[in-house]
Amino acid sequence: MKRPKRKNKVIGAEPASSPVSEKAAITAVTTNNLREEGNAFYKGGKLDEACIKYIEAAKLSPTESAPVRNLSAALYELGKYGECIFHAQAALKLVEEERTSDMEIQVKKLNARIEKAQSCIADFGDEEKQKRRNWLMGPEGVARCRPSMFQTSEYLAVGHDVAASLFDPDSLDLESESVAFFFGGVGDGRTVLQTFIDIANLEQIGKVKERTYHFSVNDISKSAIARNLVLWMMLDELSDLEEGGEDAVMLMNTMYFVYIGTMMPGYAFEQLCGFTEKALNMLKNREQPLKWLYLHEEDMEKYVEVLGAWIGSPKDLFTSAEIVQRVRTAMIGKNEDAEFLEPNEELYEQERKLYLESAVLLPAQEVLEQHDSTMLELISRNSNIPKVPMAVFKGYVEENWHFNTTLVDTTWYKGLQPHFDVGFDPFESVRHFPVDKMISKPKNSTRLFDHFAPFFMQVAKAVKFLGGRLQIEAFLGDYVDVAERLQFGLYTNDEAEEDWPYRPASFPVLYDRVHLGNVPDYTSGHLTTFLHALPLLTKKPSSYIKANCFHNSSFFKTLLSYTSEYNLLTSGAHLSSLAGIRVLVRENDAITLPMTDYTYYAWSQAQLVRSWSKKSKFSDLVPRAEFTTWFYALFLRVVLPFKQSLESRARIIFSPLNISVLLRLASHMVGLGYPAHWFSEIFHSIISGSITTTARPPCASPLKASDVHRPHATRKLCTSPFRHELATLMRLFEPILPFQVADELTPRKEEIYQYNFHLPGYDNSNPQPSCLALLFMSHNYTSSIPNNAAMDRLKLHPRSLLDPAAYESEASLKSSQFEALRGNGLVLWSSFTFDVENKVASAWMGEGFIDMVGGMDGDQWTVGLFRTDIWEPAFKVPELVTESVQKGERWNGDSEMNTPSASGGSPESMEDSFE
């Protein structure tokens, strides 16, 4: 039998494959294809999809390191640092087993990735959380706003918005047994009272089930809370009186004058003093004045101060004649046609003319008959005369009436006497408390009191009906401070603990409704709304924030024009992706000033899904390059606000926040899903002295969307004037930052002290809130500028010196001398306190910085207070640092956590991240 001829083996040809080798080959091809698909997703920024492909590849080839290495890189970019470390460590073992020629390179890259991921993990246990609370609540905490030129908070007692309920049953969670409301800047409490009415009415008619209701009300003014306290006590007593009875009408009459009047009859003032004294005595004994009201004990002493002033010697701060004259002066130019009055209300119009001339509001008819026959006769004698002899009423009022002391905050008044507010028009309340919204409507109304009486009676009925299911809690302070304390759990529910404010454990920390009014106008717009109010909102589709723009509403016709200025957010997509916000109700185009009406905001759909599923989609985030440009632009907006005009206060756009807001924002945005290393690298670039970006400082005020998106060349911008402060704050904020701080770029904790600068040349002309900054200047660098006249001008208007891109519009600022000055001879500091009375600025600073500006190298540095609203000096002559500075206490570090050096390098390139 012939054997078959053996075929010659072709060089390079593969031997016949066994089924096992064929399967391995197919697996290898499939694994490679999956990895390549993952790489394509990675390059396209679709990191979630890339991870899926890498995981599939790793399952197919569990001994191959490449898919696991790529997976760890993708997880790092997603901000999933724990998972990144786990898979990077697994990849290390596989690499060592593979022992390929590039093993050392791969090991080095994986170890570097592990180190970077570890630097982005800030995991606090109970002890660290306590220390964080200590840091935020203690005296060493850092203010979030620039210092104010005022010594106290502004107090405007009477509101200007419509009393609209915050209770919307159609959008509530039907299953909830309780509803929680937060009112920031509660003012005269009209919205709170209207909400009481609506809740009680809707429960009584069976439209909603009975629930418990918690109202957290907040105001920065102690006088506002104290005034509400007195009114709430009156309402509580009214709830137990017979409707229409003599005592009830008398009490409503007093409430009416307290709430809306500048002057009041003597008998009403006597009743006001009685309630004020009762509240005062209870607070002195640390008692809660009402069963349904909770005042925080640490605030009680401040309310005692206010209440004591209203019935003490300050009650005689003005004579009745002085108040009448102030009202007459303030009312000059008011519209005497009273267009806001409803048809056929001629008597209201006549009463209004009486008020404009003599500050008289007519008391209730029944009260006049019982207590003031002389006033009753004056009214009867002159009611049918076409031109009422105002002097008759004016003389009687000056002799027998008293001014409404609850309108005065004595601390505010002493500092700014001309600004005592009696310029409100009580008759605007016809529009602010509309008849068609009232449950009980006025009957046979003959005077403004008749319009208010049903409202007060309805509130009192609601208080009685709700009974023990109603709880009001009052917070005193800036709403941002209060919101941050609630957000971070900075209250104790242990009554035995004396070091921290007590708050009952049953009180909510999340709210179904948040009402801010126009508070954002004074707190950098919706930058603070989204940063501090949004975290208070329950993550339910039914929850929302309600806010409007009232201060400078003529500037903003749309919501996006408002957020373009304050947030640099120009679209609904940006609001969703960068702020986690969904707009429910936009500006009201039907009115002249659309933003004066309320806009409603809720959590974005992506954030709601993230809350329910505990998962986030990377595709919901703004791409990293776009995000970095936005954040750099926001940084420049915060440190270099555009110059304002002070001709009209209503047209000033306030920029109160100091640079620390960026650190707070970083922590918040990581909670929205943004990776911590994005922020780490941004901040480390800034404190390294320069950023490379297309972003620029604001070029106009207000900023429009076209300004925000104006194209600029990519340039390297100097950030040296701001790096010393930011580096110090990064060390102080370390306990709450989502990444660890690089030791080589920031002062050590033990090197940080409070330094006090005595600035006797401070000039308080035309004061404005939260607009001061410390500017340090080097004599060596300023004197090197050849044109002394130009330098002298710039010293007094330093924004151009600080602006790293100013040379694009002012070619003279391009010189090497100006670049050297900006890089080494200028430092701006925004986070400090200022004692206006003693003219002392106090800031936490590193010893190394003080050594530099203190002339350790022979240079002379000056320091002065500048205003960042008009970018002019708030001093007559700057001070030498060496002659003005005094070293104070050392920073008491609250956290001893390990802080390994964080990598400040550039992010991994695409080529290095995957194979």
C-alpha cells in the first residue's frame, strides 16, 4: 500500500489547530475587539460604555492584564476611586504574572494611578465628622462673604411681595404624613401666614388629609424674627377670642398697626408693649413663648436685646412729629391716583391721601367708638369735605399717637440714620393681599383696616385648627449659614451637650418646599441657591424651590439672563448638567419686569434618578474640557467682579462671595457626580500660579449669554495674585474637600495664624455690603514701572493690574514689568473679617506669606482696603505691612487625618490610559 506523499511545510504557515487552540484564538480576537470597542468609547468620553466593554473583555480573558488596566483607567476618570484602586491592584498582579517587556512601565503607571486615586478619597468617620462640625461652627471658621462696610444687617420691616401660599396640594407626595417648609429671608412672614390659611382650609374641605407641618423660618435680621414673634403671640391669643368680639377687634386693630403702620394710637402701642414685655420676660427665663414656636436658645439673647429696645429708652428715639415728617418726605412723588386700588374704593383713596400728609391710618370703627371719641369726631366732621384739613389730623396724631417701634433696628439706625425705612406705602397691601385670594373676604369695607381684619382672623383660626400639628422653628442668621449647618448636621439632639446648638431630633433636615423670595439678589444670585438651598430639598418630583429677583429686576428679563450673570449658565441643559436643576416655572413674560414674579426650581431628572438608583451616568455631566473652562471663568468672575456704578442702588449687582465659595462648590459638585480629580487639578493649577484657558474675567455687568460665550484665544493666565489666599484656604478647608491637598503648594496647618491689620486710614464713604478686599502691593515691583503717572492711576484702580488678560485691551499692560508685578508684587485677599469701628482686618494667613509681605527680603509692601464694587480704595493712605500687622492666635487644626501629597500634574493622556 502506497503511503500518501507528505506535503512540504510552508514557512510561516500555521500547523493544524486543535479545537482548544481554535477556541483560544477566537477568544483572543473577541477580547481584543471588545477592548478596542472600549477604547473607542473611552476616546469619545463614553466612559460608562467603555467600562462595560472592558469588563466583558476581562471576563473572557481573566489572565490578561490589558482589559483590567483599561478598566481601572476608566473608573478613575469616572471618579470611582475605590473601584479604580481595586482593579489597578488586580492588574498589577496580572502584569507581574505576564512579565512582558513593558512590565516596569505598566507597574509604574498603575502605581501612579493608585496614588492619584487615593488622593481623591476623603472618607470621614464619626470622629472626623465631629471635627468638621467643630471647624465650621467654631470661631476659627472662614466667612464666605467679603467684609461689609456696614456694622449690622439691613432691616426692612414691611414686605413688597404678594402673600402667596407655599402649600400646593396637587404636587405633594400623597403618602407623606408630614410636610416641611423652609423660608429664607422670611421678612414680615406674610407667605408663612397665607400658607397657614391654605393648609387649614384645604384640610377642612377634605381636599387633603391631615398631616403635621413644620415651618423653618429664617432671617438675617434679629428685629425681623422678634417682630414676627410678637405678631405670632398676638395671633395665638386671637385664636382663643370670640370672633367679632370687642377684645378680638381690639387685638386685630393693634396687629394691623404693628404690621403695616408707621404710627399707632396710644392704646394700640400700650397693647404692643404688653405683648413685647411678655415675650421679653419669657426669653430672659429661656422659655419658649408659644407651644408651636421653637426659638434656638443661642439666639434668644439677641431677641431680648431687640425687644428691650422697643419698650426701653429707644422707644423715644423719635417724636411723633418727627415720624410724621419722615413719612411725608418719603411719600413725596408717590402716585396720588392710587391706580392699584380696586374699583369704587374711593374711601381708601381718601384715607391714603390722609396717610401721605399725616401718617394716619384709620383704626377700626368699633375701637374708635370704645377708645377714641376725639379721633372719631375728627373723622366724622371731615369725612364729606372734598379736601380734608390734614393739619387737624397731623396735630392730633403728633400729640396722641406713637411711632411703631417694631420698624426700628436700633443698631442699624445708629449706623445709618438717613436709611430708616418709612418709605413703604401701606395701601399697596390691597395688591399684596388680594381679595380674590382670601378665604374670608372683607364685608362693607370702609377703611384699610377692614381689608386686613379677615386675613388676621383667618390666620388665627388656622392656628387653632392645626393645633399640635403645627410647628414653627426660627433660625437667626444668613440663610446660607443656616442652610450649611442643616446640610452638614451641625446641631446636636442631645440636650446635655453644651458645646453645640441643640435641635430636636424630630425636626426635619430636608424640606418639601424652600422659599427664598429675593434673598438670592443679595447673595450672588443662584450660585448660592443651587449650592446651599438645593441640598435642603427632598429628592422628590414634588419638591421645589421658589425665588424671584426684586432688587435689580430691570437688568434681567429672563431666568437665563439672571443665571448668565451669576452662574455663567446660559441654557436649560447647563442648569441641569452643572447645577442639577430643573426649571418648573419660568419668568412671567406678561409683566413689565418678568423676574419679579416667582420662578420654581426642582432637582433635575438625572439627579432624581441618581438618588433612587444610586447610580449616575457620566454622559449626564458636562465634558471635562467644557467644565474646566466654565470653572475657570467662574473663578475669574468671583475674584474680579466687574466694576459697578453707585448712582442707583437698585442697579448694583452685588458680588459678595469670596474665593472660598469655589471650595464649597467643589464639595457640592462632587455630590452631583463630578469626579474629584477634576477639581484637584483645577485648584492645583491656580495655586501653581497660572492656568491655560479660553476663560476671561467678566467684561460687562450684567453678563449676557453672548458675553459668556464670547470666543477667546487659549492663553496662559497669571493667577499669582490669588494663589496665596486660595492655597491657605485649601489647607483650612481640607476636612471637607473631596480631595487631598498638596503639601508642597500650601502652608502647613501649624504655620497658619490669624493676622490683624490696623488700617486707621479706612474711609467709609457711600458704604455698601460685602465689597471689601485687602490688596498687598510690592514697592520694588510697582516702582519698576517706567510711567509713574500711569502706575499711580492703576494703584487707585487696580482691577487692570490684577486682570491677567487686561493686556488684550490695554497694550501698555503687556510689558515685562507689568507681568513681573502681577506675578510677584500683587496679592488680593477676600476672606477676612473687618471691624469697622476699630478699623482692624483679621485673616488666617501662612507665616511664609507674612514673611514675604513683611519685607524679609528687603522689599516694602503696603496693604490697603479696596472696594470690589467700584474697584477704588477705601482708604486715604495705604499702610506699610510692617507697621500695621500683628500676629494673633494659631489655627486650631481640627483634623489629624493623613494627607499624602496629591499629584498636581496633568491628567493622564488618552494614549497612556489604555492600550
